[in-house]
Amino acid sequence: MAPTSPRIGLIGYGYIGRYIYEQIVTRPELGLQIGFVHNRSAEAVAELPTDIVLEDVGDFAGCGVDLIVELAHPDVTRLHGESFLQETDYMPLSLTAFADAELDDRLRNTAAKSGTRIFVPHGAVIGLDALEEGRETWEEVTIRMDKPVRSLDLSNDPDHDAGDITTRTTLFEGPAREICPRYPRNVNSHAAVALAGIGFDRTHCVLVADPDLEASIIELTAKGGGVEVQIRRENPMQGVSGVMTLMSSLASIGRAKAVQPGLRVC
Ligand SMILES: NC(=O)c1ccc[n+]([C@@H]2O[C@H](COP(=O)([O-])OP(=O)(O)OC[C@H]3O[C@@H](n4cnc5c(N)ncnc54)[C@H](O)[C@@H]3O)[C@@H](O)[C@H]2O)c1
């Protein structure tokens, strides 16, 4: 007998949220079902069947979902992450929230006490499995990201204004702990690398704005104990998110939860 498909709650119905919703409802072979969709502005979800729209996120527990996926803003994790984890598993895409060490601790402690799990989706970065596996080995981990200026939100950067950037410019170089609050919508990849590898204080980050680029380019290097990993990924941009992020987010949800039979890459 086929197992029941896990119920997925989606927070955020924008570029990524819409894609995930459409894929889950139109492709039963994925082995997932929608438990609810919540978006801050109600107009965005007006087109959806009313029975799946969750107006007040505080009512999430009544929906009986097996996983909540945040595809909205780091504030969601700050405000609701602990409540979610008291009830169910949680996959935040806006991973920059974890650069707040106190929040990170509270979330991990809540998950440990409640027997729930926090899933870190790899998003635009590949090789996080290897990074995690070698965590004890790495002496240094560096993530460098080059992005088109139009894909960057510089509203928390006191030193740069997007309108003034006409040539390739290094916006930031330093630890993941510091880059995340400065570019919270743009450096989720850096946060994912920090979480998978050697943490926010030891992960070295570089962010470059390039007016001539159309894609986001990520270069990841990890070195230690004679081992060296180098990964480069180029990803065309749509708003603040890369195109491959759609496929990768869906695949991460599937890896975390789907129950369909057949070959599975793990
Ligand atoms: N982990 C990764 O690799 C990765 C990659 C790309 C994007 N992201 C992050 O995922 C999130 C979604 O990306 P997107 O491209 O779909 O963005 P988007 O702007 O297209 O969509 C976000 C949606 O969430 C809604 N929203 C915003 N704040 C909310 C809140 N507090 N509560 C409920 N709804 C809220 C907005 O109204 C919008 O509909 C962003 O925070 C982005 O930084 C992560």
C-alpha cells in the first residue's frame, strides 16, 4: 500500500514559493501534498483555494503538517521558528537568520527537546554534504560570490549604494557572522556554508557586485589535513534568487520528506 504523502506548509508565496506550490499540486509523483500556504500580504494568495490558505501563521499547528518550509524572509524564523519546531520539522530558506547566535542556539535546543529537525537546504551551493562530512578536517573554508548589481539588496550596507556601482566592486570580505546581517536577502549561500561546515565565525566570505554579470557565481574552497575541495557554480538570476534555486529547493523538500518508492540519491 502506498504511504500517505507528507503534508507541507509553505510560508511565502513569491518566486520560489509559487514554484514549489505548483510542482507539489501538479506532480503527484513527487509524493508530497500541500498542508497550507501563508503569505504576509493576502493579495498574493487570493488565487489559491481558500481551504489551504493560512491567514494567521499562529494557527499553523491546526494544519497538521509534517514540514514547514519558509520561503519568505529571515524574520519568519526569528518570530516563529521556535513555535514551529515545538510541533514539527522546519526548513528555512532564509538561512541568514542563523547568524544570530542566540537564535541559532534556541532553535537547536527547541528541536532537540521536541524531537524535531531543522533542515538546511543547499540552495545555490553544491557540495555541502562533503563540507559537512569534512567538518573536523577543514582549517579554512571560503565562499566567494559574484552577483549582478541589480540582484543585490544593499539597504543594510552603510558603505555602498547600488546606483553608484559602475565597475566590479568588492562589497565585503570577512566572516559569515558579519556578512549575513548586512545582506540578509543575498547571502543565504554563505549562511548555508557556515551551517554545514565550520560555523559563522570561521567561514570566510567575499561578496562582489558586478554590473556586467547576468548570473550569480559561487566559488567554494575548503582546505585542511591535506584535503582540498574547490567548487564553482554559475546560476542565472531572477530577482534575488537564482534559477537553480527552484529545482534545488524542491529537491531538498523531497529528500527531507517524500515517501515515494524508487531510486533516491542521498
Ligand atoms: N537558501 C537559499 O539558497 C536561498 C536562495 C534564494 C532565496 N532565498 C531566500 O528565500 C526567500 C524567498 O525568496 P524569493 O525569491 O521567493 O522571494 P520573493 O520576494 O519572490 O517572495 C517572498 C514572498 O514572501 C512574502 N513575505 C515576505 N515577508 C514575509 C513574512 N514575514 N511572512 C510571510 N510572508 C512574507 C512576500 O510577500 C513574498 O510573496 C528570501 O528570503 C530569499 O532571501 C534563499
